[in-house]
Amino acid sequence: MAVMTNSDALLVALRQINRAIDLHSKQLKKETGQTTPQLLILKALQKGGRLKPSVIAKSVHLSHATVTSIVDRLEKSKMLTREKSADDRRSVEIVLTDKGRECIENAPEMLQEDFLVSFSQLENWEQSLLISSVQRIASMMDADRLESAPILEIGEI
């Protein structure tokens, strides 16, 4: 029987995490009809109110073009609207509709509930250690240069 190396163990753990995120993302889509990046944009609007697309892009760590594409889809499904800014009529702000607000209020947590409960029960130093370790892994994989929302999404946006 072959002994598992540290890099093998790391790969297995990363694949398990990736699979868990993928399954939860599919569950979110099934329950809400929205993908994780779409829900992130709706949550950003719920938190920030009227927002310019560039502000949304920064808050969810996606490119302006990706946010525009997602906003197009959310507007078609009447989750949000585009309105002229009261301050500058040349600029557009994105506004959550009642349908979008209802969707996000009824949506389950973005991370698995069991994980959130377990994570919240850790001491602050343990939470910080885990966050910094995962951030270090992302950096070592050059993942910090990739466009990504705070929640990983496999497949469609």
C-alpha cells in the first residue's frame, strides 16, 4: 500500500472542499433559481442599497463585464432594475426589486449551515488561523489573481 504524501493529502482535501462547495452551489440554485454569483450581487444590493455596477464589482470580486452580464440576467428575471442616478444622470445605479429582496431574504446561507455553526464555535484565533491558511493556499496557487466571487462557483454564473 502506497503512503500518501503531504501533497497528495492536500490535493484530496482541496478536492473534497471543491466538491462540497459545488454541491452546495447546486442546492442554492435549486432552492432559489439563482447561481451563487447572482445571489452575491443581490446580497450586495440588499446591504448597500442603490449601487453603481463598479461598486458591486468591487464588493463581490468580479470584473465589471461579468457583473454587467449577471445584472442583465437578473434584470430580465425582475430581481433588480437599472435606474439613472439622481446625482449624475449619465450614470446608472442598480436597485433591488421586491422580487429580488424576497429571493435573498428566503435564500439559505451561502456557506453550508453545518460549516458556519462549527466555524462560529471556534475561538477567534482558530478562525483567523484557518482564514490565513486558506488565503495562503490561494496565494500559492496564484488564485488571488483570478476573478472570483467570495463564494466559489463551479459552472455557470
